[in-house]
Amino acid sequence: MKILHLSDLHFGKRVCEISMIGEQRAISDSIIEQLAKDPVDAVVIAGDIYDRSIPPESAVTLFSSFIERIYDMGIPVLAISGNHDSPERLSFAAGIMKKHNIHFVTSVKDSLTPVTLYDSFGAVNFYLLPYLRPSDVNNAFGTGFSSYTDAVAYMAETMGIDPAQRNVIVSHQFVSGASVTDMETCVGGTEAVSLSVYEAFDYGALGHLHTPQNVGSKHIRYCGTPLKYSAAEVKHSKSMTIVELGEKGRVSIDTVPLKPIHDMRRVKGSVMELCRSENATEDYIYAVVTDTNEISGVASMLRQIYPNLVSIDYEVLSERYDRSRVMQGNVEREKTPLEVFTELYELQHGGNSMSELQLELMKEIIGSVETEGGTSDAALEA
């Protein structure tokens, strides 16, 4: 059985307020074109279909079209909700779609009943486990878990898989041992799920992390995002993951490269170097400016060459800021709002301080906000 493993589509994503919907539409077309050339027996989507719980109309329209085109090919779709999705919205009309082999599972209770597909070797059982917190399992089954590993392990055990058959789990969690970027956080490791939870399955189709990678072994895998969505991903190679399940115990994985209309890149140099006409591109650009002196209007100048400029980082100012933090020591008292704003102002203005007028104005603004919000310094001390 051949399976297309997708995840983290993040339809409706905005990168620093730049809409990615055009890129997402184009990459969806590429996926459909690939399926037309090389059909699969099932499409698995391991969560984060949308970028936020209330997606924009354009994102809903795009996903609807994407699913409809897959359905027209006669390919079953098996999808779960991720932490960015609204389970209630994603499960709308799920009962009707299930009759047409389009399966959306958004509750932990529903994950206990597999979707079973067949090929020449027999049954393949797909267990669709949406993103969960221990509280989700506790509320559904009256358990008392505080650990993510214990909660997911309970679900896997309760599924009661038949080890003689081929079993696939679709899951959207952090898995211990996976490589994460600085954009993907797992605070203190508390959300990490032990790899051992998934090892009984013939294939673990994972979602949540944006870097394509196997975890522990070739049969437990994050397919990654189909597009780059952050500075941490500029060096990623995005792809479609194609999984083939042969007879019990035989799993092979292949990848098909995905090429966006516009790449996401980081460029570095002086403003003069970056603004050369031959550098002009519509790629999504993270610019690193190396000039030691502040230059006014940098953003406007760079956007003449890079219309899809995502952000600007000033290398020298960043290094100066980092050094000042190190000199202050690792343990700092909590800064006041005025101190935070002052540091930010100096960082953005080459180390120059605010004028007395600006400082007094900022004090008035902060004071009025704190008073209206009921969190003045006097109130806090009381």
C-alpha cells in the first residue's frame, strides 16, 4: 500500500504579515500534479491543516478545493487535528465525509476505532490520534495523567492493535529524540512523548515539527512542512513523503522534492551590497545588514530590490546587544516597561538614547496604560 504522508499545511499562514496563501495554492497544485502522475492508495494529513483555529476564508476555500481534487481521484483522505486547528470546526460534516472515504478525527475517543484499508497483503489499520494534552485524555476517560508520554501511551495501549496486522498511527506531538529548530519549543521537555510509544506500529506518521526527519528508526517519521515558514527553515529541503507498506514488516520511504514559486532565503551584506540591482528577487528575504553606522530608510531601500522582504536584522547592533546582556550576568531582575522600551529603542537606533521629550512622553503613555489596566506600580506594591 502506497501512502502520501503530509502534515503542517498551515493554510492561511502569514509570515511577518506577508500572506502565504499564493504559495500554498501553488504547492497544493504541485502535490495534486504529483498524485496524478504517481497515484497513492491513501493521503494522510498529520495535523495543523490551518494556521489558526479560526482560519481566513481563503484558507478554508483552498483546503476545500485541495480535498475535493483528491476525492475526485478516488483516493481516501485520513486527517487529524493539530494544535493549531479547531477540532470542532475541522470535524464539521465529518460523518457525511466519512461515507465518502474522507476521514477527519478530532477527538481522542474516535481515535480508538481504526480506519481500515486493504491491499493484496490484507488489512492496514490507520489509528488517527489528534493532538492531545493529558487533560484531553483525562476528561474523556476519567484518568489522572499529568505526563504527555503517559497520556499518549494510554491511548496507544487502549487501541488494542493486532500485532499480526499492519498498523499505522497518525499523531501530532513532540517525540523525544527529534531535532527541533529555535522556532519550535518544547518547554522543559514537558510536552515530549517517548519514542517507545510508537514502536509497536508499522509506521508512525507524525506531524508538529517542520523539519523532515526520521525519529529513532525509518518507520517513525515527521514529513515536515510543504513550504518554508520561518527563518529557521531557510536551509530546509521540503518534500512529499511517500510510504510503501509491503507485507508485514516491510516498509520503504521515498521523498519527492517540492519546489515553491518563491524560495525563502537569508541574505547578508552592507546596504550598498544588498541593494545592487542584480540581487533583485521576489523570494522571501531575511536580510542581515552589516553596516556599523545607522542608515535611515533601510527598509524602503531594500524593498526596492526585495519586494517580499520579511525582516531586517542589524548584525553589529545584535552583537552589541548580546554582549551587553552577557556583561549584565545570566540572572536579571524583571525590567520595568520603560526599561524594556528604552533597550528596544537603543537597539533600533544604533545605541542612541531617547531625547528628554521622548522619555517624558513614554513615561506618560506607560503610566496611563498601567492606570487604565489597574496595574500601576503602586497597586502592585500594595
